[in-house]
Amino acid sequence: MNPDPAKIHRRKQLSQRLVFALFTLMSAAIVLVLVVILGFIVVRGLPAINWGFLTKMPENGMTEGGIFPAIVGTFCLVLGSMIFAFPIGIMSGIYVNEYTNDGPVKRFMKTMTNNLAGIPSIVFGLFGMALFVNGLHFGDSILAGSLTLGLLVLPVVIRTTEESLKAIDNSFRIGSYALGATKLQTIRRVVLPMALPNIITGLILSIGRISGETAPILFTVAAYFLPKLPHSIFDQVMALPYHLYVISTSGTNIASSRKMAYGTALVLVLIVLALNLLANALRRYFGKKVKMN
Amino acid sequence: MAKDYVKKPKVMAKEVNLYYGDFHALKGITLSMEENHVVALIGPSGCGKSTFLRCFNRMNDLIPNTKVTGLVMVDGKDINDRGMNVDQLRKNIGMVFQKPNPFPKSIFENVAYGLRVNGVSDAKFIAERVERSLVQSALWEEVKDKLKKSAFELSGGQQQRLCIARALAIEPSIVLMDEPASALDPISTAKIEELIYELKSQYTIIIVTHNMQQAGRVSDKTAFFYMGELIEYDDTKIIFTNPKNTRTQNYVTGRFG
């Protein structure tokens, strides 16, 4: 006997609705978690934030004053690691995607990049201490910290570049070669401009990641308390994530630093958020300029 | 001095074999083409006609694990010779692809691209050449007021004519066309065919096509490929009315393929 079509229809409708409801619920849960975290930090941190908090040195055992040196320190570290990681990462991403055929070299590079990305950040910290701080005698310094953070973010930069280039249809490259363009000309004039919006987005997101990392700077640059600004790349600096850790766990008076801690957290979150928004804006700007559609 | 009654061949292939890894894609192809002729390459999918087309500007180099033996001569020069400058060769041999592939640049920059990568920087010269190429490809009237607009704003047929203009801008002597109209509507196709007819006086054109009527309409000579072999090569009129080989006859009359 044939099954009743109306019944089948009802059953199909039911499973449709169930799955749809489940997916909606899960997505909503994720948004909710984000809203709760952000809300929590904003509510607790906002009262701490004022002009002095952003521009003054920490005072009175880090229970009062501001976080200016930590903001400057984080800024220095982000800049330093960008200078180091972006050129190297972008070039090696171009190499992997444009200059190697599918084969052992490409596989090796990919495996290595993936493994590098999988190393825990505290291990990068230890390595940075061994190599940059002690081995090369940079000491605890912006230079050592930037190099360590740069290493950490390198695989992200390589992968971002590689994936962005991979997304460019081969017909554009072929079309360029057919006009007598060299490989370099093709990459520079056709492939890279097309891939740029995605590369930039990836890079800015990686900056967000650098600015929040604590473990790699722990042994390489971060100062517990240093109420002055750095003068050279061989100076130590305070940094936002480490400062947050310090005043939450081992400050002179943890209870009275609590307000400062939430304020610091809020500043850190706002910096990352601003970078993400910037990534979106730049992506849209370049997207329009390159006219991909 | 006695006059040469047989023109020197513009393009010549002799005993060309091509392998993709273990796959023997072209089997001992020998044929030659005269200057200012249109030669159509026809045959069922996978017969090697597009592969053969790519032999003339060494685009097969870009496919890994490819090996070519035999001789391919363009203007009397062995193009697979070690000393051959491939970029220079490709500048001299324009190519138009199956799917229009304009760059994500303005209409003007698309046509100027080939000049720029070949070291031309004189703005006036470039502007003149861009206009001339667009006129040649019968696109000028449609785009002259929006040269700065993105090439992606053009229709598929216009994009393909833009790609032809792009190829003509660097003044090649040979134009290779790989099913240039297969992704286009009938009106655009007719325009492309008309264009091929116009271009014949100045260029040697080799066109791969699946469309029998198209081959019949535009070409002087036709080569029929089957399973990597050149089955028959003759005047188009003969191929379509009185072919010597039965396989050719079956194919052109639509009995297989």
C-alpha cells in the first residue's frame, strides 16, 4: 500500500520546522553569549573610563591613575609584530600559492604552516625568551616581544594570503600570460589587487589577535609596573592584556584594582572591536575600488 | 626572379606529440597554415583541438606535467627552442578564450594592459591604440562614453569583444580563439563571426569551435581532430561537402560527436 501523501507532507514539514528552530536557537545562543560578555564588561568597565584613565600613569600601587603606558605598549607591540610578520607572511603566502605546483614542496609548506599555527602561545613565549631575550641578547624588550608575537601570527598571515590568492580564478592569470605578461607582472597587476580586500581583512583580524595575546609577551617584554614610556625598541613596556592579568591576580590590592581591571578589559575589547570594524570598512572600500562582481 | 606561388607557411606543426603525464593527448600532428587565413579546428570534446591550439603560444607550459615533442614553427622560428622568449611569443600571438575573462579593471585599462606589461608608457600612444583596438573589435561605439567604467558592467558578448580588443592592442600577427562564442547568445555570436571575417585581412586566425555552421561560415581551411589525431585537413568547402575520410563525413553531417 502506498503511504498517504498528506501524511508524508506533514512529516516533512515537521522535520523542516524542527531543524530550522534548532539552528535559529543555536545562532541566537551565540549572539546572546557575545552580548552578555560585552554587556558585562561595558557595565563594569565604563565607570572606570575617563580621560585620565586613558592618559595617566598608574598610581598608588595600580589601584588608581590610568593605563596610558599599557596602551602605548600594546600599540608598540602590535606595530612591531606587523612590521616583522606582514612582509614575510605575505611573501611566503604568495610563494606557496603562486610559485609552487601541487607537490611535495607545497605540501611541506602547508604542513609546516599548520603546525606552526597549532603551537600553544606560551610555547612561543618560551621560545622567544630563549632565542630573542637570551640567545640574541635583546633582553626583555619591545624588539623581543614584537618578534615573538610576529612568529605567533605568521601562520595566520601566510594562510590568509594563500587563501585569498587561491580564490582568484585561474582564467585571470591565463588571460594575463596570453598577453605576454610575466608571472611577476601578472601577480602584481592582476592577482594581488583582486586578492587585496581579503588579505587586508585577514591582516587586520590578526592584529586583533596580537593585541590580546598575553602568554608570548610574558617572558619577552611585558613589565609588571613601569610608569614611563619606552624610548627605544630595547625598552620594556607594559601591555594591556598583561596589565589586566596583573591587577586581577597579583596586584598590591586586588579588591581595589577591580574597577581598573574592568576598565582595562573594556579598552582592550574596544581596540579589537575598532580593528574589526576597520577591517570591514577597508574591505568594502577596496572591494568597490577593484569592482569585483 | 621566379615568383613563389606557394606562400611560405605562417604557422607550421610537424609531428607534434603532446603528453599530459601518461596521457597521449596529441599524436603526431602535422599541418601548416598560410598567412591571413582562418583555420577552424573541429572535433568532438576531448579530441585535442584546444590542446593543439595552445601549442602555438605555449600555453600548455602552464599545465604541470606536460611534454611536447616535434616541431612547432611560427614565422619560421621553432617556438619550443630553448632560446625562445615566451613572453615575446605570446605578445605576437593573441588569444581569446571560451569564457570572456576581462580583468577587474576599467574598460580602458583592460585594453591597455597588454601594452603596459610590454613596457609601453606613452599615454597618448596607449589612448590611440586602445581606441583603434576597440574600433577593430566593433565595440568602440558602445563603450566610448564609459571607458572608465568597470569591464564587468558589460554584457557577456561585449566582454568577449573587449577580450578581442585586448588581444589586438598589442598587434599580434596571429590570433588564437578557443571556442570564442560558445558562451554567448546568437546575436553576440553573429557579431563575433562578423568580426573574425573582418580581421582576416590583417591576421592569421586559428579558431576552435564546436559549431559546424560556424566553422563553415568563417574559415578557409578546416582540420578535423579525433582522439588526439588529425584525421583530415583541407579547404573548408571540401571538408563540409566532400571529405575523403568517412569519420570526417560522419562528424560534419552530425552522425556522431
